[in-house]
Amino acid sequence: MQAILILLLFLIIAGLMVSRKLPTLIALPILAIGIALIAGVPLSLVDPKTKVDTGLLAYIIDGGAIKLASAYVAVMFGAWLGQLMNQTGISKAIVKTAAELGGDRPLIMTLLITAAIALLFTTISGLGAVIMVGSIAVPILLSVGVAPIIAISMFLFGMAIGLELNMANWSFYITATGVTLNNIKNFAVILMIYTAIMAIVFAVIEFKRAGIKFAWAQNTVDTEKKVNFLALLTPIIPIVFVLVFKWPIITSFIVGIIYCIITTQKSFKSALNTITKTAYDGIADSAPAVLLMIGIGMLLNSVMHPYVSQALSSVLKNIIPTSPLPYILFFGILAPLALYRGPLNLWGLGSGIAGLIISLKILPPVTVMGALLSTERIQAIGDPTNTQNVWLSNYAGVDVNKLLIKLLPYIWTLAIAGIITASIMFF
């Protein structure tokens, strides 16, 4: 009976989120508390031996709010570096350099700008960054005859390629699924390559379908601010320190911030002013992601509570496949459930499902991570609830749901490729 009520609550909350009547930010804490109450978790539950309180108030609400603290601190440092790149002109310079290299060849220019966007989003994130980069990149693509829906699709592909190497996201995945940095790093690099290949396939097919005609590029020379070559390397500095020197993620972001300041600022006073302003702006940029992670942490602690695990164990053990082929079929067919913050979306209800599967030991954490990072490709590129999809669609005059329909065959195939790879790597 408890399992049925929990699943019913889950479906109601999911329905309210899909119909946009309840924002994810509010839905996740409500779901966390509702699941705990249905499972019978008391307000306070102190173990007489360890004196640890695993009740609703101390463990699920308070403990959940700080469960992903290391992840959202990494997000804050990443957003700080992103603001530095925006305010010092590095982001603009990278996009415009790519456009100039492409010249008057629309396909080449589109691919180069997509690569530049990917490079930027290894470090920057948030709607502010999307607006800043999108308002430069999209008009350039439109000016050479690229159809609006293709232009914003390529922007989203580029963004998704970069986000796969965004270490602030890695920190979240590690905390949410309990896997190691090595597990995340290796699989994320593979998914990044798959996404880049699919972006090229999409561009070639859709350019041919659209019969894109030649047009001159607009003048892309930026006369307002010059950025030196060393500063353009800023987005890859933290990645190099994590991948090559094996430094921790937050420390690597700090190195990137210092490098950016050294290569862009000419005086000590200017450096201090820039550091201070971008720190405040970066924290503001990261606030939506941090608040979302607080809700996700509560949901994780709720579904991983022994009372909840006991209530749901028999149901999930009968549903979740535990061998390679059923694993591929199950997650491959259901991959679009990552849309609308659904049950296969780690940034939504999927975090709770992942926590349950792992806590019940139905699947090893790496296989859960592999499946949900693969289905995340559908959410990252095509989800109409993403603020970047909404802004880009409005900006280019494209219906956000038509954008999803255009992208779905490509991103679904991409997700299935990731799931097959995960089954080979982790079973």
C-alpha cells in the first residue's frame, strides 16, 4: 500500500511539473517530504547507540539541504569563472574568432561556432551566459543563411558538448550517484565525443534538407575590446589541471580564476575590482542551480532512507533490469522520460530513482550513472523546460516544442548509444 501511495504521489508531482503548474524548485522538496511521510519516517528518529538522528527534520530536510554542498560550491566557483570570462570579453572573442575562421562557408562556420560554444560551456553556465553567447552566435549563423531552428539546435548541441566536460556538473554526479571522479571522467569524455559526432550528423543532414543558400557573413570584427591569445585559453585551464595533474575540481577552478585575472588585468586595483564584482555576479548566476540541488539533496536522503527503501524495494526489484540486454532495452526505450524533469533525469525526479536503485543494490552505482548520464543528453539538448531552450526559441522565433520534435530522433539515438556503451563498460 505504501509503495502504491508513493508511486501515486510521484506521478502527481511529475504531472504538475510537466504541465508547468509546479516548478521543479518547489516540487522536489514536496516530493521528498511526502515520500518520507507516506513511508512513516517520524519527525525525529535518534539511534540510541550512535545518537544519530535519521528523522524527517534532521536527516531529510536539514541533512538533505547540505548533502550536495560540495557540488554546489563547485557550481559557484564555475559560475565565478564564467562571469570573469564574460566581463573580460573572452567569451565574445572566442565565438567571433570561430566565425572569422569560417569565412563565407555556412557549414564550416556553423561547426566552428558550435565548437567555440562547446569550449565556452566547459566552464560557463546559466541563462545569463546563454543570453550573452547566444546573442552573438545566433545572429552570425542567421546572417549566413542558416535556418533559425537549425541555428539554435546547433547552439544547444555545442552547449551540451561543453557541459559534458563541465566539472561543476561532475561534482554533482559524483555526489548524487556515489561513483568516483575517474568513472565520471572516462564516461563523460565518451559521451562528449558521441554528442560532437551527432552534432555533425545533424548539421550535415539538416543543411542538406534545408538547402541552405550562400550569404555573406556579417562583419564580426570586434573593435570594442581586444583579448590576448593567452586569455583565450582560460576555459581549458581548469580541465587541464583536473585531467592531467589530477587536482581537485574547486582548486582547479581557483587556478582558472587566477589565470584569467593575470592574463586580462593590467593593474592590481583593476584585478581586485574585477574579482569582487564577478564573484558577486557568479554567485547570483549559480543561485537557481544551487536551490535545485538543495531540493535534490532532500529527495536523495528521502528515497535512501531505510523506511522508504523497505516500502519500495519489492516494486523496483521487479521493474529494474539487472543484465545488459534488458538494461539497454529498458533505459533506451524509456530515455525520453528524462524530459520535463522526469524519472530518468538526474536534475529532476531521476535523482530520487537513482538513489533508490543504488541504495537497494539493484544495480551498481556506475551502471546507474551510465544510464542516467546517457538519458541526460535528451534533457540537456531538447527539454522544453530548459530555460536556454525557451530563450533561444523565443529569440529565433521558433516554437520550443517544434524544436524538440526536430531534435528528438538525433538525441534519442545519442542516448541509446550512450546506454549501449555503459552496458559494455560497466556490466
